[in-house]
Amino acid sequence: MLTLKEIPCGETVTVVKIEGAGPVKRRIMDMGITKGAELFVRKVAPLGDPVEVNVRNYELSLRKEDAESILVEKTAEKTRV
Amino acid sequence: MPLIIALAGNPNSGKTTLFNALTGSNQFVGNWPGVTVEKKEGRLRGQKDVLLMDLPGIYSLSPYTLEEVIARNYLLDERPDAILNIVDGTNLERNLYLTTQLLELGIPMVVAVNMIDLLQKNGDLLELDDLSRRFGCPFVSISALKGRGIAEAADEALRRAKENIAPAPVHSFDDRVEAALRAITAELGDEIPAPQRRFFAVKLFERDEKILPRAGAARAAESIERIVCAAEEALDDDAESIITNERYACIVSAIKSGYRRNSAEKMTQTDRIDRVITNRVLALPIFAAVMFIVYYVSVTTVGAFATDWANDGVFGEGWRLFGLRIPGIPAAAGSALAALGAADWLSSLLLDGIIAGVGAVLGFVPQMLILFFFLAFLEGCGYMARIAFIMDRIFRKFGLSGKSFIPILIGTGCGVPGIMASRTIENDRDRKMTVITTTFIPCGAKLPIIALIAGALFDGLWWVAPSAYFVGIAAIVSSGVILKKTRLFAGNPAPFVMELPPYRLPTAANVLHSMWERGWSFIKRAGTIILVSCVLIWFLSSFGFADGRFGMVAELGDGLLAALGTRVAWIFTPLGFGDWKATVATFTGLVAKENVVGTFGVLYGFTEVAEDGAEIWGNLSAGFTPLAAYAFLVFNLLCAPCFAAIGAIRREMNSAKWTFIAIGYQTGFAYLVSLCIFRLGLLFTTGAFGVFTLAACAAVVLFLSLLFRPAARAPAVRTSTV
């Protein structure tokens, strides 16, 4: 299973599961990263962390250590316009 | 009893713009009790007894962040008469997530879809009737920026408040979840009124610890736990996540028919700007350039001019307006007092105590307003979030936020606006940490002290001045690491999950409003502490025992302060400068750091000395060893800042306890660092070894152990003090 941390820029993935519990997980999910949501990995910050993803039509930045707890699978190409 | 409408919404949804538009200038800005979160109220325009309460910008009603807990407690305890929920129409899905939670509170509510102008321009679909039906609550469209539809939105909220029409939430979750919620509802205490029962049921399902005691369901805790566990097993997820998933699923299906973005253009304006601004190569140079402009304008050029005008002109020797000479306030007041024949002590109190004190407060204001103007612009246009994005990697290592860069940078000019600039940091812990460490960096007023020591004792040696900055940066970094691990700052790790809002050009009205609001809050809240402290120091330095009786003294050396300095000079003996002159200079440095040089001048018998105190270099080099002088320098750089900065710390911390913690930490840290420098320096240069050398070694061991120990265990929940 892939985690969001391993996804290179420019790819679109679908969230399968979010690991962990408590405040960090809740915050990630509150921001719209829930099971089945599509994420487009837009870029990595100049110093290598955090990453910027597009979720539910807006831009969100999160740290790689948090991205590691988000399990994803690649979305078929056609879904990303 | 006025009607109260609470304004709720996500950050970046245009909430502040709407609030300003609806209330005009009828605003009261303060803080929520005991915390650093701003609280704003205002009277609704054209309505005598309708109050609009601006809740903190939040994404959810979870129990984990300070702002969310404040908003939740307010909504539950104060029960406003209506909620006006503003949502960003260009980001509807995530904005409605908060809406679904607000709806469950059973408070009359109107949803105002903001940025309708942008939606129309894009050709997006927005069916308000359809959305109203699907969420069981009226949806209206507004443009807060252009003022379109806002009066109608407020009127609708007012009507619903007066008639007490609670929303009828129709969004429902998965059948298994709904069954569990029904079962929990049955266990709730009878004291929970019908419209709120769903809210409590959902919160109990989520195992929200802060709600448990309110729900009147303590005796049913076990059976509720069984219901929740069964649902978790059935849906293979934890309860909190089940609810979050269900909410988003509801929203996606509810807006299917009423909302569609015209997705012809995928590359938005913001994406194009960000390709450059947060580009891997260009981001840092652009950041450096932006910081340079902010610093250059607000600290060195316009800012310095404004401060000089205020300090040396209005509160100094006078200034010129179109060739007309306007006397400074002290001179004008002085001649007025002399004309009135006021007693010496009275004119001294007014001139040297109060006017000098007020001047110390107001002198900072022009420069601060310029800085706040920039900050409001950077926040409003969306660049501030990018700063955090770019700098996070570096700053989080020592417990600060990427946004801490700005306060520290501004702090090199003046610590007061630097501390006030920490307001842009959302996270409470990062903000407190930034406030505590910002004044470690040498500010403009500390430069004369550096020049004095470097000139008098080190013959202008090249590394002395830069080393002051190095000491400052090292103090910030090590304090960040040390404090991060203490119990005070332990707690749930604050997740850095941050929205990067679209770039928007902020309106002049909003920028000026924010600039004025922050400037005014400094004058009001910081002003008192600065004034009182200045009057106290004035009293101590101009009264004393001379010729056997107590009264006003002409010489600083005869004053109470000098007596006090002589009594307590032993405190600084371990640091190598246990001399009453140095002690008194350190005390007067609290009024303004540049006073340190002037005080030395006076105490060595000069009436006036140059800014770097060149006249007294000889006296100093006779009285101090270079090592002691360097310890003195470091102590004065790191210890409690001037009263103006202490006032700013008090303002930003919004708590006497935290102000004492900050000042105490700074002074204690300064003392130990100076001790180590002097005693260990002495050991290496002369081989002198004594009790204090041991103490210094102990301090080093303590320092290293604090630096490298594991972090303190988190107390239950970080926001439990709320």
C-alpha cells in the first residue's frame, strides 16, 4: 500500500485509509482528506517539506510525516482533467 | 437584552470583511478570557439592539484546537439568538463541513454563500433553493467585498432569531450510524432540549471528552460505549472518523444538483502565481526580497523617519511643519509648567515621568502602523500562508512556526512591533514561544550598548558586534528547543495542516482597518504598563536621601535607584559586573535599552555622551575586564526587554502569568548564559577556579540536559485550561 508521502508531484491519488488517531488524524480529516477523496499532489516546498496537495478543489499543505499516515491508491488517469 | 447573532465560518471565507461591512465602526475588540485569541463584537448597522459576535475562524467544532473550543463553548453556553454562517462559494465542499456541524446545534441559522461575484464570473452553478432544501436551512448569496446581499443576509438571520425558527437538519448519515445515534439519543438526560439532542448524540458517539459532562449521560456511559464500539466494528473505523466521513459524503451528495463549478479552466490564477512564488528555486529569493522590502520600509526608512519624528520631534526638541517650528511636547509642557509656577516635583513628574512615559508608548506607534499595514497586506493577499509553507521546515525544528520569521526579523529593528507581529501565527503555542524569544535578537536600541562595549573594551574588534546577533539567534534556537520540551508547551502536537488560500488583492479598507485595530490595541493595553513602569523608575531615580533627609535629588547617583543598585549589585558579582553603576544602568535599560549608555555617562560624571558613549570608553576600560564587559553585554541583550516590549508581551499573552513566565525565563536565561561566559572564560584565560566556576559548569550541564532530554509527556488535552 502506498502512502501519500511516496507520491511524486503531478499525480492524482484516492484516499484509502488514514492511520493513527486523535487530533492530527481528526484535523487531516476535518480538512476534507477522507476515505475516497481525491488528492492531486501539486508540489513540494523548496526545502523539501511540507507538500502541497489539492483536495476538494482547494490547496492544502501538510507535512511529510503526516502524509505518511495517509494510505492512497493511484487514480485512473482519466479522472484528472 | 439585545439580540445576538454569531458570525461563524472558516478562515479565509471573508468573515472579517463581512463583519466590518455589517458593523461599520461600532466594534469592540478584546480577547476571549484568559487566552490569546481575539474576540470581536459589534453593533449591527441600523439596528440598535442587535449585537454581532465574530467567532474565531474555524474549520470544525472538534475539541482539539483552542479556537474551536472557544467557538463551541460560546455556542453551547451563551446560545446566541441566531448564527450567520458565512461560507466561501469557491470552496463550498469544505466550508459546508462546518455548516453541517453548526446545523445540529438547533440554533436559528442562515448560510451566506460568499464570493457570489466570482462564482458568476466563472459561470458556476449555484441553486440556492435546492441547497436550502437539502440542508434544511436558508441559503443566501452575498459578496462581502462588494456589499451585495449582506443586509438581506443579516435581516434573514434577524427574522429567524426573532421568530426562533430553528433549522431542520435533513442531512443523514449511513443507516448503521443513524441507528447508533438514535440509540444514544435515547440515553441522553431529559434536560437536553429537543433541538440539541442530535448534537449531543453525535458528540457522544465521537467520544468527545469535553461534551461528556454536559450531556447528562454519565450514568449511561457504559451502554453508550457499547453502542459506539458496535458501530466501529460494523464500519471498520474509529467513531470520530466515521462521523467525518459521513459528513463529507452527505455534503457531496447534497450539493450535486445545486452546485457545480465550471471546470473549463483547471489552472487558476492562484496556481499560476504559485508556480513562481513557491517555486523550488525562486521561492527563497522572492521571500528574501519581500522581507527586505518590509524591513527596509517599516524599520529603516519610513519607519525610522516616523519614529524619529515622534521621539525626537513631538516628544523631543520640536519639529518643523512647512518651515513653522512646532515645539516638542516636553518643551511646550515645560514652559507651560514654568509659567504656572508648578512645584519642582510636579513638573518633574509630568515631564520626566508621565510625558516621557507616554512618549515611550506613542513614539513606537507610527512605525508600528507602517509595519501593521504590511502585515495586513501580506495576510490579506495570501502570501503569509506561503511564508509558513516555505519556512516551516526550518522553524518547526525548534518549536516555532514558519511565520515566526517575521516577528524575529522585525525584532532586529524594534522588539515591540516584532512581538505584536506574532499575532499572525494561528497556533497558540507557536505564538507564545515566538513572543518569548523575539526580543533575544538585538534590536535597534541595543546597538548603542554593543557599540559601547565593542568600542570601550575591544577596541572595535570586528567580531564583537556580529557576535551579538549570533548570541541572539543561538538564544532563540536553544530556547525553542528547551521550551518545546517543558510541561508548559507539552501537549498534543499541533498538526501543520494548513490551507493555502487563493491569492486575492485585499481591499484598502480591510488593510487600514486591521492596521488601526492592532495599533490601537497596543496603545490601549500596552500603554498602561509602560506608563506605570516609567513613572516608577522616574520616582526611584529622582527621589532619594540627600543631606540626611528624603526628597528630590539632583544627581542620579543620590537617588533611590542608585541606593538600590548598590544593595543588589552583589547579584551580578558572579557575572563579573557586580558594580553599582552597571546595575543602575541595567535598571534604567528597562525604560529603554539605549538608556544604558546614557546612564553610564551620567554616573561617570558626564552630562551628555555620544550615542556610543565614546567619552566614557576610558572609564569603562579601567573599571571592567573585557570578559566582564562581554558578560554585561550579553546579559543586557538577553534579559527582560524594555517596558514597551514588556507591555507588548503582556498585550499578546493576555495573561499576567504568561507575562511573568516570559520575563522570568528571559532574565534567568540571560543570567545563566552570562555566568557561563564570564566564569568559564575566566577559567580558560586565567585558570581561576571557584564556587561560581562550579555553578557555571552546573549551568552548562543543566542547559545541555534540557536541550537533549526527551520531550515532556503531554497532559490530557492541551486546551484543557479553557
